[in-house]
Amino acid sequence: MVVRTSLAGLVNLIQDVDNAKRWVYSTERIVMIKRDEAKGSFVIRALIDIPWPLTDRDVIVAGQVAQDPRTLAVTINSRALNSPEHPPEEGYVRMPQMEGIWLFRPLGNEMVEVTMYGHADPGGHIPSGVVNMMIEMTPRKTLEGMRRMLPDARYQRTPVAEIREPAK
């Protein structure tokens, strides 16, 4: 999708775990475990709402924010961590594998192309019909939620030290 926004606005929205439930499809809660702003890295726990009667999922995700110094494109790479340091939340099935990429590519005139890639193994047994529904709904509903949240001043007016904006 293409949106009118700053790069910092997008990064701020992604890092606002307290409001993730309001826009990330099927997300019950995201908790920040560790964040190193200087390195652009983070570790989160995401609790995923799976349709009843199936069991909800949990995943520990390590992420890295990086900006291409030439194009100013911002990439957020993430992957599941499976370590005994972070056992599954009680009552949830641990997702054994998840990889995701957000790509924010400035187009000029404050327009940014937003691309979302992802792959996950939800773990346990989920009927193919539910998996297919989630594959179709998650990107569309998440991008719609992102578009709805981005104009909020808390995202647009807060600079991110490690992110350079294109010249106006």
C-alpha cells in the first residue's frame, strides 16, 4: 500500500506495542521484552487470537530496524526465538517458526510504499480452512489498521533518532 506519512511515523507505530491490538489483525497483546534503541533491535512476545475452539498462539520475536543510507528505505526484519529463557505463555501454543519483514520505501512528496512479508508455522493442529482464512485476512486487515492509525499525532510528531527522512 502507499500512504502519506513520515518514515518515523511508521517506525513509531510498529514500536508502539501497547496499541498493537488496535491495528495488528488477530493480535491479543504484544509485550516488549527488550529494546535497544541505539542498535535498533527489540524482542517482543506476541499473543495471537485464533478462532475458537482452537488454542491461541504465542511467539517470541526478535527484530531489527535498519535504514539504507542511500535510498532511506527502512526495513524491519523479525524472526521467532525459541529459547527456554522465554517459555510459552500458559494456555497458548508456541509458534515454532515465524519470519517477517516490513519495508518502508520513500516515494517522495511524503508518500511511502509499505510492503509486508511474512511466513509462520502456527504450531499444533489448525484446520487448513482456518489457515487459509488467516493467510488472506492478516495482511489485508493489518495494512487497513495501519492506514487508520498512522495519522495519529503521537506517531507523526515524534522523531526517531536513527531514522533519516527524505528531503522535502
